[in-house]
Amino acid sequence: MAANNPGPEQPEAAADDFPADGMELTQLLVVTDLDQSVAFYRDILGARFVRAYGGTSAVFQFQGAWLLLVTGGGPTADKPTVTFAAPGDPDTVSHEMTIRVTDCRAAYRVLSARGATFLTPPVEYDWEIRAFFRDPDGHLLEISQAK
């Protein structure tokens, strides 16, 4: 029962304290080659490198969001059944990152010149123009321009 009583050091949070001011979201991506991925996110995508630690992790800021790149690893005490692994098949996607841009074709030209390899040139739909590319491990990224 004592575990349910937060005690004086940890006041019980009100229901409306989540999310709370000061919280930030970090997107974690598992990579196989940290140096190669750091170069991609820094030099091609233009994310701001913040720091690396442990030889297994690198932290970036990109467009107001945090991005954490980590090498794979097995279970730990706080995730006893979870293994972190880079995508096994880049054509089977469980998530992607979409970057909303004001000019998809211009962004495509800039990113292509920096070394991004797109699946196709930008494709125009009635509602948007978009193009997809991958990071070195196959994580899918999209640039998208709303119409």
C-alpha cells in the first residue's frame, strides 16, 4: 500500500498535469552504424547535433523536436522483454517522420544535392505534394507540402 502513497517528496499529480509545461517529446530511432547515421541527420537533413554519449547514442534537435539515435540492444531492467533493433525490411514500415515544408520541390532539390536518395521525385496529389526518402537504416522520412 505504501507504494501508492507518494509521500511528501513526490506530491500526487493532478489529472491535468499531463502533459505539463516543460515536457518535450523525443523520437528514438535504432540505427546500426551511429557515425553514418549522425552524418546523415546532421549533414543531409540539417538536424542540430547536441551530443553523443556512451558510443551508442546521439542526440539532435530538429524543428522543435528531439531526435535520439541509438544502436540496438537487448532487454534491460526497465524493459525486460524488449530488444531494440533497426528496421529489418525498409519496405515494411511501422512509422515514419513527416517534415511539412513550404516548397516540396525545392526541399527535394536541396536534400538530393546533400545526398538524400528519394524513392521517387515529388508526386502531386489534389491535397499535397510529397516525396519519400530513407535514412541509412531504412527509416522512412517524408517531405510534404500542403496545397
